[in-house]
Amino acid sequence: MIKSFRHKGIEGFFRRGSKAGIQPHHAEKLSRQLIRLDLAKSSEDMNVPGWRLHSLGGDHEGHFSVWVNGNWRLTFTFEGQDAVLVDYQDYH
């Protein structure tokens, strides 16, 4: 279950379907990713072909990233079986 967000736009999209704060052309894929993340019990549940799941390092050690489109990523970490600190960002 998703417990917390870092990005208000992605939270609004997940909770209310609002596209304010996200790239509208990312909506369909983000919807699939967020549904899967909400059901996930660990980062490995996000290891879907084409999503390029990988762990992050440095200041984001313990966080994971999946590819949305271009430079855009959905990042998150887990506390127990809950996804937290979910973020949507232009990664590079």
C-alpha cells in the first residue's frame, strides 16, 4: 500500500485522477505503475519488463526507480510492506 508521497502532483493523480503537476502524456503508464506500487509488498514487485527497476545510491540509497518516459522516473522506498516517499521527477 502507498503510505506517503513526496510529490503533490503524483499524489493528486493517484488519489483523485488530477493531471495537474504531471506530464499528461504520462498518465496512462503512471496509472499502471501506481496501481502496481499500491499492491506491491516489496520493490521486486515493481520489476516489470520495460520499467527498468533499479536501486538508487548516494543520497537516495534504499530507494528504487522505475522508468516512466524519457528522463522521467517514479521513485519510492519501502517501510515494511508499504511504499513511502513516492516521487515523480525528471531524473537527469
